[in-house]
Amino acid sequence: MTGRAMDPLPAAAVGAAAEAEADEEEDPPAADQPTPQAIEPQAIVQQATAPSRMQMPQGNPLLLSHTLQELLARDTVQVELIPEKKGLFLKHVEYEVSSQRFKSSVYRRYNDFVVFQEMLLHKFPYRMVPALPPKRMLGADREFIEARRRALKRFVNLVARHPLFSEDVVLKLFLSFSGSDVQNKLKESAQCVGDEFMNCKLATRAKDFLPADIQAQFAISRELIRNIYNSFHKLRDRAERIASRAIDNAADLLIFGKELSAIGSDTTPLPSWAALNSSTWGSLKQALKGLSVEFALLADKAAQQGKQEENDVVEKLNLFLDLLQSYKDLCERHEKGVLHKHQRALHKYSLMKRQMMSAAAQNREPESVEQLESRIVEQENAIQTMELRNYFSLYCLHQETQLIHVYLPLTSHILRAFVNSQIQGHKEMSKVWNDLRPKLSCLFAGPHSALTPPCSPPEDGLCPH
């Protein structure tokens, strides 16, 4: 939180700003905006001078009225790697960020994402701002770059679907501004207005909407989210292993088929003492020679299943985990930020009161006593503002907790994708295996050309008499 965010703010000033805000017309829906190429950067920035607007339902403003489908429909953002640009000393990874909502496609570097996140935290310190993947300066291999691309995609989609962030000018700039100085534009748009507390018309009345046992509810919700996070973390790890095994299986099947074909393609002459079995060797080679094609098809099916589970199961689990982690981070910001500063302000106020009592007892100069009284009044105003921020922080936490529960039905999407992947994968693999078996009929042919597949050996390992 910035120093601007913690400045004392008289309630009357907030109330006046709220009344002025109520008289303004709402911005047109973002979907009706022209394509990004036609958007003037200055016009976008000017929109930030208007106070942020919270989309509140009728009735209790504390309650959210969103469904998962509504959130997912807000936008779908793609983040793809573009060819590396090599400088004199370093290679820079660049991303193409495409928004379905804004019908835009812009180029962004990792540092652009960093500034974007910083501005979100500046404007919305009491909301779930997702974390960014770590920046790796040297030795970034393809696997790391791909993992970071996926994480950036999850980050920007969570932001673009958040009820509050999705209507903010900072997001619009990040997804549609095509100029070279996007970082400066983002900073200008965020710093020309205060944070959400200074712009929300309900900020000074947040306490009125909170339940009396809000602290107990906060503790219970935090524990529940922690438990959900731990369980989904284990689910993600298992899903990764399942998808990885499918991909490993694909590689093994491919090599298995190549080795069978290598046997069939062997040109080593048959030794004279094996002449009696020349027909057997020839038949075996003929049957095995073309098997690499069928096993390559099996490998392709297994790889498709693994990739599908990575995209539809693992990535959705990672998306939900990123959201849960942002909630945990928010809880820590609440405790270490506004709550901690409030406690420090109270301690400072207590010290000032003691100084005042000491000055009165020692009959100090009236001027010094007056200065001390003025400082005490200022500190009282600061404490009042911090108390209002503390309740507003709890107000936002209450809403963000609801948002977590709105995302919970994503579990059914994940399970459905997992089940469908398993059914479809096994179905396609089974068909290839069934198509393969007749091609091996000569290997199982008995004396009268009847199919006689080799029997399993007896359990005791002894041959029957």
C-alpha cells in the first residue's frame, strides 16, 4: 500500500465524492468499444480520472450475484510466445496477448506484466490480485519459458474475469494499448486517482454491512480456504503425474514399435544350422516389419490424451490454485498491512497522550502544549481513517471469499474433463489395439493355420505334461 492510500481522509470528503459519483453516467459496456487499433491512448487514460465503480446488486451491497459462467464469459485472453528478439547481450522473451472481449492483440514483455500487477495492487490493495510467476534471468530453458507462459495466461484471465478489475481502465490499457510506453501509461492511469477506499461510495459505511462476528467468520473462512488449497494442491500433483505417465507411455510405445520393426527389417543372413526354421524367421520378420506404423498411432493417441489432460485438467487445477493463493496473500496483506498500521497508530496515539499529561503536570510553555494538542488531533484523524480502512478491508475480504465460492463449481468442470479424457483416450487406444491384432495372426497360427494365441504359463511356472 502506498503512502497515498493511508493518508487521512475525512468522512465528509468521501461522502461528497460519493454524491458527485452518483450523478455521473455509467461508462458504456467494454464490448461496445471500437477495436484497440482505433482507441486513443489519451482517451483511455482520461477515463481513469472518474472514480472507480463497484458493480453492486440490488439489496445488500455486501453480497455478490455472479455465477461461474458469467465470470468465465467476461473474457478469454490468450498469451502466446512470439519469436525471440536478440539484443547485444540478452535474449528477451515477448508475448502476444489477445483479448476476445476487446478484440485486441498486443505485444507484452514480462516487465509489462509486473507493472500491471503493481498498479492493480496500488488501486485495489484489499482485493485478490494474483501473483506472477518468478522471473528467471539466466539459463531459462524451454520448459521454464512454457511454464511461465501458462502462468501469465492464468494470471491475466483471473484478472480479466474479476468483477471489479474487469471494468477498470488499467486492464483495458494492458489488453488494448499498442504503444511502446505501456508501462508509463499504466502508471499514469493508476496514480492519477486514489485506491478503491478513496473512490468507493460505501467505504466509510463498510462497517454497517458487516456481520457482528466478522472476525470469527474471517478466521473460519481462512482456515477453510487453506484446507481447500492443500487438497487441490495434492490433486494437481496427481493429475500432473497421470498426464506425464500418458506422455511417457507414448514415448515407450513409439520405441517399442520401432524395435519390432527393426527386427523385421534385419538383413543379417540366416546361418546354415537354422535352415530348418527359415520359414519361421521369415514369417516373423514379415509380421513385425510394418508394426512401427501401428505403434506410432498408439503413441500418438497416448500423447494426445496426456496433452489434453495437461490443458483441460492440470491447467484448470492450476488456475484455481492461483486464485486460492491470491486469497491467502490477501489475508496476509490484511493482517500485516492496514491492521498492523492501525495498531501502530494506536500505540503512537497512546504515547502522545502520555506526553500531553506529562506536559500538563510540568506546566510547560502554552505554545508547546498547543503543538502537542494539534499532533494528537491529527493522530486521532489518522486512527479514524485507519479504522475505516480496516472495516473496508474486511468488507472486501467478505466479497472476495464469496468469489472463491463462485469458482468452486470449477471442480465439476475439471472432473468432467478428466473423465472424458480417460474415456475417449481408452476408447481410441482400444480401437487401435483391436485393429492391430489381426495383422499379427500369422504369429499365432497353429499347424492348421488356426489362431492359437500363446497361453499364459501355469502359476507354478512348470510346463504341463
